[in-house]
Amino acid sequence: MPVTDAEADAAFERLARFGHIVLAVSGGPDSMALMVLAAEWRARSKSPAPSISVATVDHGLRSEARFEAEQVGAAARRLDLPHTVLTWEDVKPQTGVPMAAREARYRLLDEHARGFAAGSVAVATAHHLDDQAETFAMRLQRGAGIDGLSGMRTERLIAETSPVILARPLLGFGKARLVATVAARGIAYVEDPTNADDRFERTRVRSALSNFHDAGLSPQALATSARRLGDARDALVYAEERFIASLALSFGNEIFATLDRRAFDDGPAYLRQKVLAGLIARYGGDSPEPRLSEIEALAAHLQRDGKAAATLGGAMISGGPRFIRIWREAGRLDQTAIELRPGAVRVWDSRFVLRWSAETGDRGSQGSVITVKPLGLAAYRAILPRLRGRQLPPARASAALPSFWAGEQFVAAPSLAPFALVGAEPLDPAEFNLTPLAAGTF
């Protein structure tokens, strides 16, 4: 049965608040259904509707892709929708092509969407109920927790640093209904042959699910489980916010985090794991993200042992009777000094943004070269006389901070400036600026 007008109006209702919507249309039946349903919804709307455009990504992986993109453009024009082809021009990887193509697709769509002058912009994709079921099965195969099994959201940011919303208005409809929708209107579409290539995980999962369907485990059932787990995830987010509020969590000028041990131990295992994962992400810098099983083991270790120390994901975790502290593990840092030029902006260890405004000082005029590297224990001990003796951050946490150098001469460690003695030589000269990225969930 094709998607009805009433169903389409309900599906697109949340998108009415945007100033502009970019429809991501590949030419397949799902995305062609998205395009025609969105165009009809806008035409029926009695209130001011967003402007709509269409974008097709040509990944450059098949010779037919450009022709198919042009066919989408012709169909879009018949619906009075402007169309743009976005081309992935980077060198293609030898392995992991589907993931790389997905990342490139969202990056190109994000960059394109940001070019619209509308106050709020969404990119709408044609993900549907069967996609949700396949995603659930793929994540279940990897042993995912609630976050993974809750499936695709109807809306999220397209990228962490982007204002553009990624919307999936068709998640409630099965693929067969979308195919019926375009067939009822006589709209032509293409089938990507890679969708039948069993070298790709999603194709294999799709084939396996067809067998499960015969046994009574339908895509509708899997998608329903994903939706309900999404509701559970939202409830856990609510509980997590209140759990974090009970921890007296502080961030020590982004040198180290401290939380109340008793409040932490009183929390349920899942929330303790979430807090640890977020803090490790914040202080672990460029280190690879730890596996869920490693987070679980760490949380159990802290719960079991009154005094504990561990390293995970590039972070050092120290548990005592009153507090748990987390900071960057200095031994995991890249010790290579990076050059910082006047006016340049550099991201250091995915934790800090560095700037050198040479015009505010005299080093630039002298032609000095400024480098940035981890402070290290030796340099930390050398500047200790310039610091207050009480309530200093852990020495090993300080050793993992960025420091500025002119040749072999120490110049600045801005993160330690709040701990400097009054009257001592400043640790943060005005020409050097360091801004924490504070990446993570807190």
C-alpha cells in the first residue's frame, strides 16, 4: 500500500519548523519516494512551508553514478525542486569503502547545507523501517548496548560541530510501501548493484533477515524493539544527568577531573560506566576509544577495590576513599614538538586549541620559533617554585599539559596559571592562548 497523504503529512510535520530542507536523493526507490512525498507535502501545506532542494552525491565508485544523478535532477525539476550533484573527489581507500563513502556523503551534504542562508537547515534522508531493522541486527551482532541497539534517531546533528540537523522522516515506513509509493505515481528509479553484493555486511544481514522473517521475526518487530530501546535510552539520559549532578564533578581547569567517590559507588553500574566513558573521552585526547567491555571491567574494579589505579583510553584513573580522579596519561602522548606560527591555530591532542598572537609580545619580532610539546615531569619540577604549594593538581596530570617553548627555553604553561604564586613570573603570557576543547559528554 502506498504511503497516504495523511501519513506523509504526519511524517513531515516535524520538518515544518526548518527554514530549508535538503533532500538527499540517490535515485533509488526509497529516496525517490522521499522526494515526491516531500514535494507533495509542501504543496498541500496551508501554513508557510520550508524551501526544499535536492542533492545527489556521486561517490565516483560506479561509471553509471553520474548518469543516475542527472536522472534525479530531471525528476526533481519536474517537481519544481532545484537539484545539485555533490562529487566525492578524494582518493578512494582500498578497504572500508562503505564506511568511507558514508563519511564522505555526510560531510558533503553538511557542507552543502551550510551554504543556505535559512536560519535553520535540515538534511533529510530516506532511511526506512527495514534500514532500522538491519542496523539493529548489525549492532546486535557486535554486542552493542542500549545506545547502539536504540537504532537510528529520527533527528540528530549531522556532525558534532555542525548546526545542520539530519532528519529521517520515513523511519516508520517499510521499504515495500516506499516502492509502492513511487510505482503508483509511475516514477522511475534505479537499483544500486552494490545493494546485492554480499561482500558488504548490510547485504548479508538483509539476506539473513529475510530468513528470520519466515520464522516470524519481522523487520517491524526489530524496528519496534529499536524504538522502545530508544525510549529507554532517553530515560537513561535523564537519569544520567541527575546522577552527574550528584557527583560534585569538577574539571580542575581541564587538567584533571574529580568526583565524589561515595556518590559514584551509590549509582547503578550502567550510569557509572557512562560517566567513566565520558570522562575518558574528555581526557583521553587522541587515544583510541576503549571498548565497552573495558569500561565495564574498569567500573567493576573501582566498585570492588577501595583504592585503585588504572589506565584506559589514554586516561589515568585513580580511586581513593573520598574521590576518583581522571587525567591524561602522559606516557600515551605524542612527544613530538609541533611548531606554532604567529596567528596560527592548532588543535593539540584533541583537547586544546592553541594560538600564538605574536603581535602582542616581542618574540615574534625577534623571529623566535615557538614549539608546543607535553610539559613533562622534568619541566614541571623546574617551575614548581612558581606554583602555590597547596592544592596543586597531580604532578602526572600536569606533565600531560601542553607547554610553549622557544628553543630549549620554557615560555608558558597556560593551564597552570591559576596555580601560580602571586608576583611570580606568569605562566600564561598574553601572547599565548590556550582554549580547552572540553570534548565529551559533560
